Amino acid sequence: MGEGIDGQGKSRSILIVGAGPVGLAAALELARRGFSPRIVDDGIGPTPLQESRALGVNARTLTLLSPSGVAERIIAAAQPIEQFRVRSGEKILIGLDTRKVKGRFGAIRALSQGNTERLLIEALSAYGIAPEWRTTVVAEALADFQRPEVVLRRADGSQEVVRPDILIGADGAHSVVRKALGAGFPGEALEAYFFLADFRYAAPVDTSYGEVSILDPGMIVRLPVSADVIRYISTLEDFEKHIAHPAAVSEKTWVSQFRIHFRHVEPMAKGNVFLAGDAAHIHSPAGARGMNLGIEDACWLAWLIAEGREQEYSALRIPAVKQVLKQTYGLTRLVTMQSPLAVAARNVLAPLLLRFGPIRRTLLRSVAGYDTPKPPWIDWAE
């Protein structure tokens, strides 16, 4: 399918708020289509490398980032995850071989968010575009959604009034742009807190798999970060005493805690103001869909803008967002249930259900991100 609209369309001014993976992907996809977007962020730079944050990069994202050349750079830097399993004691309840997913790319890889951002920034620099760091967006309630007006405030105190033709909010769960739209963010939060720690080991460790270990009560998730770093996430505050470390620990590189929310805004746009990524939807990290879904938003929006069809954005994205929120909610409930009766039923039924080929294939396609609409501007088969 052809890309682009007339030259006047390419000259439209575009301001992207937020220089995380979603904002950077939007800027890159717009730039390679001939636009010159401006991207600002109130941070001092990309995510610190020691804060791994969003890890999973799925096959859908690699497909979307392949035309820009970023997919190949991610593949070279990332750790392929060949298996996922859920175990209770010594019993494996669920086992998935991600190598069974057909297509050009493996189902999922692990790469720290800071590394992903730096690869996107490097690719964007080829177009002469760089994030404007330490630049805060000040936006009261927007009076005109067709020609929004915001104020940019820099670290030196200087200010600039900007009236972009298109405003994209990729500025996270506490989005200034979403609040300026007057959009609600309905949903719910799980009561439990989740605790996270990344450990660096003195020697390379097995990074080929991710694993959920069901405890009584609680659970621990093990995910690879790099060749010598493993992440653990748990519902137990004292989870570190339950970790069976695969090698001698060199250091604990990052710790965090968080609550899981399931929220989304609808619609995801008003006039010429658009929301993408966590600014539009947040959910459980189960299935590693968060960053990937946001990058999908960004790439679809860039294509639609290039086609002059950006007003279709919300209607095209909302079904995918609702589907992923529903899936991640179900997965999270599955691994965090506490009722002894429910746990016993899960431990019996889960392995039985996964013996059915269609169910396994559906779950694998979800891990790969292939269960959302295929981008029509890319012809490669999945």
C-alpha cells in the first residue's frame, strides 16, 4: 500500500511529548515518511541502563521496526527467550516453546528499555532529529483540539508557546497531554504490590527462558535481562529469600515496587490531539505487552498521519487495546490467585488445556504480539 500525502501535508508541524520508546518510535516512523516531528521530554536523557524497566520486545514490534533498520539492531543486542514455563514446586503447569512461532522473527526477546531507547535515538539521528531533554510541557485544559496550544518550559526557565498542527501525547501514565484533553482514565488497580529486583551474576547464566514459580502463597517471576543479569518479580515483599540464584551474585543492579493498574482512555484522540502508549492504556506486565502495544500505537499513528487518515486512529486502536487488557488481566489473575480451591483447580486444568494445539497456538501468538491487526503497510508474512 502506498505511503504519503501531498507536500503540504508533509509540512504539518508535529509535536511529540515524551521521548520513551513510544514517542521515539512515533518520531522515527514519521521521519522516515518525510515529516520533521519535534520531540520533547522533561527527563535528562534516556532511561538509565541499570534500570531495565520494559524488557520484552516481541515479534510484532520487530516487524514494525524493521523498515527503519532498528529491528536488526535489537536482535543483535537482545537475549532470545526460547521458552516460558509456569511451575508449582517441581511440577511444570505450563510450558511454551516460543520457537514454534512461525515468521521472520522469534516470538520474543529481552532487552532493557534503556538500550531500546538508545537504538531508536541513534536511528532518529540519521534524520537530523533529537529529543529535546529537560523540556517540560505546560498545558492547561486545551481550548482547541483542532489546533492545540501548549507551553514548553526549559531548564533555564525560558518558555516557548507552540501551536502544532498535530500533538501526540506519549508521556506516560501521568500524561500531561491526556489531562489537558480532559480525558478520564477509568479502570482499577489490584490491591497487591509487586516487588522487583535485578541481579548481576559473576558468570553468564541461562537466559533462554522465562519462568513463573508458584509459591504458597505468592509467586516469583524470573526473566532474563542480559547475558549476566536476571530480573525477579514477586508478590512477596521478602521474595529474595526464595530465589535459587543460578550463580554467585555480583551485585543487585536495580530494585523497584509497583501496583498493577488496568486502565484505558476512550477515545484515544480528540481533534488533532492523540494519545499513545501508557498515556492511553496501562495494564499488567504479564505477557510483556505494555511497551510493545505502545509502539504499535506509534507506528499505526505515523502511518495514518502519512496517509491523511489520522482521524481513524482511535477506532482502529481501541479494539486491540481492549483485547490486550483483557488478556493480561486474565493472566495476572491466573498466577496471583490465592484461594486453595482455585489454585488446586488451576494446577490440574492448566496443563490439560495446554495439551490442545489450538490453545497453545493462541497463547504463542499472543506472546509474539501476532494477535493484533497486521500493519497494512508491511507485506511480510507472519
